[in-house]
Amino acid sequence: MLAAARHVLNHRVRRGDALSSPNAVRDHLRLKLGTLEHEVFVALMLDSRDRLIEYVELSRGTLAQTSVYPREVVKIALARNAAAMIFAHNYPSGVAEPSRADVLLTQSLKQALALVDVRILDHSIVAGADILSSAERGLL
């Protein structure tokens, strides 16, 4: 059943589709990241109308950590001509709470991308079915 839901959602959110609501983003991220047993940091690259350009895995880590470098993220954003980005990573531990490192990384990415006029719309943490939105928490 989960495989069928994943298949339907993957076909609902394709290149050029607008991510029109926070719930659409949550559903997409929950299915992509919610069941992984290792940490993955991803970006949804969006155009100026918040349409999906590409879902990009920026880093794959271990059970408890992954590494992301702002310089590399800027290069990827420019290469895909992104106007905005949504970041997400999963916590296989099952607790959707940002660490201090998560908050600092979000701020570093925001500053680096602002220099090239790329907006960060959110940084979500996915822990199974639970998702924490940094934007909704006022952390952006």
C-alpha cells in the first residue's frame, strides 16, 4: 500500500508542478524520506512560480548525521537556475526536533543563497510521519 501511495505521489509532484501548499510539500517529503534508515539531506529546487525543477539529494549520511556545504548548494542552485529552495532532511531516530546544528546550517544556507537571489522557503525535518517546518516555527 505504501508503494502504491509513493507511486501516485511521485507522479503528482513532477518537474514543472507547483508545490501549492504546505501539505503537498509535507506529503511529498513524508513519502520520500519518512522510512529511510539513514540521514539524507535534500533540496526541492523551484522556479520563480514555485514549480518543481528538481528534487536533489545533496548529502547521504549515517544513522545520525550528514554533511552539507553551503558553497556546493549555491553551485547546484545556480546550475539548475533555481529561484527558491525547500530543504529537508530526515531523522531516522523518529524525533522531529531541530538540533542547534540544523538551525546554524539553515542560517548559513540562507545567507549564502541570498547572495545569488535564491530564496529559502523552508527547511523541514522528517521523522517518520512527523514533519517539523522551520518556517512555521519561525526559525527562518
